[in-house]
Amino acid sequence: MSPLLTDILILLAKVVLIVNGLLMSAAYLVYFERKISAWAHNRIGPNRVGPLGLFQSFADVFKLYLKEDIIPTLADKKFHFIAPIISIGVAMAVYAVIPFGDSFVVGGKEVFMTVAPGINIGLLFVFAMSSVGVYGITLAGWSSNNKYSLLGGLRSAAQMISYELSMGLSIIGVLMLSGSLDLTKIVHAQAGGKWNIFLQPLAFIIFLVASFAETNRTPFDLPEAEPELVGGYHTEYSGMKFGLFFLAEYANMVTASAMMVLLFLGGWEVPGLYEALALPAGSPLVALVQFGVFAAKLVPILFFFIWVRWSLPRFRYDQLMNLGWKVMLPLALANIIITAVVITILQHYGIM
Amino acid sequence: MNVNHNTEKDRLNFWEKLYLPEIARGLGLTLRQMFKKPMTRQYPEERWEPTGSYRGRPVLVLEEDGERCVACSLCSRVCPALAIEVQAAETTREKERYPVKFEINMLRCIYCGFCEEVCPEEAIVMSKDYELVFTNQEDAIMGKDKLLIPIAQLQDRLEFLRRFK
């Protein structure tokens, strides 16, 4: 087989794996969302479809596929059709640069655990893509020709732009410490227990809060605030088009959690674990362990996302804007200055 | 100007304005709930057995030698929802009267229990039956065939009435 063909096949395999893995994880996030909400309410939750209700998500998706797809008469049909595609497409495109581990060697061929390995603007790509995600929501709100949808879409635009700023500024401290935008290099810079959550705790909190706002999760779910706006931007969507928005929300949640793991929790690095296992470098087994560590760090954050949703009330719009512009943004800026000053001092005395 | 100062700034103290400690408190509260036993019941498999004080579907008491009802029509008279229809007739039995027709429209019934309260013979009582589902309106009008229940099944309610009525 020619080297080009092998490369293409490996790439396709990775894409299929990630897309399916993402859809599955979104499906099971919906299941756990319902289960955890039930536990928080002293209920039992879905338990009818399959053992412990584990096949509930498939039943839900099946239902969404069979439902009638209604397009409002006065809607802008082109954009009404495109909006959910943008949402889900963007949410998935981010996974092109997210690494789940280092590379491993199979049959003399080095396989990277990323769809697009070695991209030196990985972090910028993630941020650029998550900014495009707002188009999906805003277009959905605007094209539906429904005032509630429009309000939801506008709120989403305002909210995402406000919080993107503090989110982007909060990671500058991380970038100064690692000196790279490549996510793999950022993870390697945290090796040996130098996790950024300990070095940049303020940045972590800002990033956490901003990612709640970016993924439109409670307490920042103003774009879909159901008591005020019916369903917000997806009021006029039904069937699988609504399902795509739903999937995109959960995919974004996984993305935000994965970014937190990579930037602040040391990715697949655990001090002493790989030395203790003493596996040969580059074997697929190491990659498997790395993926396991990554997932083990991802799951608690996802639980936190769901836990917060069932604990906190929604912000009011003015509170949202106050928090975004008057609290988070100055804190993020202060964090940059403090980090820069400390790094300069440490470098001056030759510690770093 | 009559301005009432009760803004968020005045109401919250420093720690509450920081949000984070209060958020942690709230999260702790929900986390505690997650480990409690569910309060819900697996309905079709686990059914709730009401006590004697429960007012379910009104039924007529059926004794060994026939129904207790003497068709005095007091229940029909007192019924606030006009759900009960009684037609009396004569019989050779000791009580001399019996209902030829006794119908309760379960779409009208409000389970107030006035019929039971007013009944001089203790012939109409509220049962424990709460699973009332109809697929058409005719099914909801219950005649004597559905209303007469053997006295043995109504002991809890009769006991309750003897003690508390």
C-alpha cells in the first residue's frame, strides 16, 4: 500500500472514531443528565428502555428521527436549514485538533492520537471554531421568524462575545507558561505534576465560568431560557434538526471539558504513572492508558457541568453582563499582568 | 422622591456578592440529595394501597342477601356535581324498596364523599379504587353491575366510618 493511501485510511479511521465517539458520548451525556437530575430530585430517572434505562438515548434519537420536520411558513428556509448544520459541524470540527494522548507506533508507522497532529495553532483553532458556533444559534433565531427565537439568538450573540473575551484572556497565562499554542506541547509542559490549575487557579476559575457561558449551560442558559423565551433559538425547530442543536450543546460541553483537562489538569499526564507502569515507549498500550487518564479527568468535569445545571438558578441579563464585563474581564487582565510579572522576576533570578 | 432602596447591593453582604461561597453551598445541598433514597414509586409494578380514610370511587355495598341501598335518592339529591341517578322500585324483601337503576357518572364525580355522608343505610361508600381510566364516555357511566361491591372488600372504609363519622 502506498504511504499516501495508508495516511488517508488512518485519517478516515480517526475521523469515524471521533465522530461516532462524540455522538455516543453526547447520547450518554443526555442519559446521565436525566439520571443526575433525577437523583438530585430524589427520583429514579429513566429506567425503562434496556437495563437501568441505558438505551434511553437511542430511543430518544429514534423518536427525533421519526418526528415531523416542521418549517414555519414565513421562515427563511435556507438559513433555517443551515443553522443546525453550522452548530453541529462547528462543534465537531473542533475535535480535529484535540489530542487524546501522544503518538503510538503500529507496524513501523507512527499514529498520532489527533486527527490533525502537530498543528501549532491548535488552541487558536478551537477558539475560532467555538466563535463560529454562535452563527448557528443566531441564524437559527433570526431565520425562524419568531420573536422569542430572535431574542434567544441575540442574547446568545451578546453572551458569547462577552464571555469569549475573558475566556481568551484567561488562557494567556497558560500560554506564557507553556510557550506554545500546540495543545500537545501545552500538555507536555505540565508534566511532573506542574498542572496549570495549581499555577493558574484564577485563570482556571475564569475559564470554567466562561465555558459554562460559551456552552449555554445553566446558570448562563439565557439563549434558551424556557420560562421566558419558550425555547429560545430552537423554538421553531422540530425533529432531528432540534436534535442536532441538542447534540451540538452536548458536544460543546465535551469540548469545554476536554479543553479544561488539556489546559489546566495536565491532559494525560499523571506524575509517576508512566514510569511506574514501565511500558515500552510508543506502544499502543501507553496510548490506551493515556486515553484512559484523559477520560478519567474528563468525566468529573462533565459531572460538574450537569451538577451545576441542577443546582443553580439562571442569571438575570444584567447580572450576566455585569459579571462578564465588570468582574471576569478585569480579573482575567489582572491574571495576565500578575503572571507576566512573576515570570519576569523568576527569570531574572534564573529560577525559570 | 420616594425611592425604596433595596437593591442587590444593599441586600447582599460581601461573601454573597462574591457568588462563589454561595454557589458551593448550593452545590453541596444538591450533592447531599443525590445520595438519598428516591421517593418515587415504580407505579405499574408497585402500587399504593390506600388506607380506610381514602376517598376513591364511590361504590354500593353488596351484602349476602342483596344490596343495602333502599333507593331513597338522598345521595342523588346531595351530589354537588349531579353525578348520581337513582330510580326506585318495590320489592318483596324486608326493606321493601330497591334501586332498579343506579348510575354514577364518573366524569362528573368530584369524590367529595357527600353521598356517603348523607346515606342513612351506609349503603354507598367511598372505595380505595383510584385507577379510573376510560376510553369512551359511555364507560365512565357506571351502572349497578360495576357499582355493587361485596361487603368483605369494603371493611376498612366501614370501620373508618364507624370510628370517625
